[in-house]
Amino acid sequence: MSVEHGVVEATVRIRTSPLNWVVLFGCGLFLLAMQALLWGSRGGDVGLTVVGGMFVGESLWMRSFGVDLTPEFANVRGLLRRHVRWDYVQGVQCFRQLGTDRVCLALENGQVVNLRAPSSSWGFGAARYEHDFHRIGQWWLAHRGPSWRPIGLAAPGAPAPE
């Protein structure tokens, strides 16, 4: 992978694709509308209100999921917020989980930071996912520190495995 010139000049914000949260928002509104229509005729079902409200709330919360790429940090915005220094990142990888492609940052201590966005579910939004994955990889290549070493290789000075 080579670094493209002009890719890393300003802070980049990558967020959840509108396709992901708009569908959930629409389903929540549909359930709330059904509850409103059923309330007068049969007394309705409180379950529709609860589930519809949860869908709407989660869809609005999902809009903030993503990553901010700065010259010093990858600021991860998900269930928890985390600031990961680029010089701690040893690789940018993609993985598949329950039909959804996601990006993760492999750290030098062996931990993995999974990003909630970008993502591609069952192939929907694959072009945007690939573009965002490539952009994160470019930022890492441009800002990784001197501690970087290929994943799986022994540290300098360590005895070679036999």
C-alpha cells in the first residue's frame, strides 16, 4: 500500500452511512404510527410504543458513530469514545461479523479496536465502505510512528523462533 499525496491535509470525519440509520428510523416511525392508529380502535399495544421509540432513539444515536482522523489520533466514536494514537496502531484491517463488514485497528499491545463505522451490511454501501477503509489506511500509513513493525514479526533484538 502506498500513500497518496494530498489525502492527509485536514481532519476527516467518517460517520455511519445514512442507509444504516435511516432504515431503522423509518421502521421506528412506522411502529409509532401503527401504535397511534391502533390506540383509538383497540386500546393499542404499549410494546409498539416501546420498540418504536427504541428504534428511533438508536437510529439517532447511530448517526454519531464513526471515526475522526487527525494527524495525531484516530478518535473513535462508538458505544465508548476512544482516542488512539497513530503510532500505537500496527495495522488497519477489515473483518466480517454477522454479514457486516467492519474496520478494526490492530494495536501494538495486541488489542484490537473495532470501529462501528464505516461498515457495509450484506453488500449495501460497499463502495462507500471501501472508500472509507482505504482513507483510514492512508491516514495510518502517513502518520504511523517509528514503533511500527509488521504484525506477527518479533521485536528487534528478540531471539528468532526456532
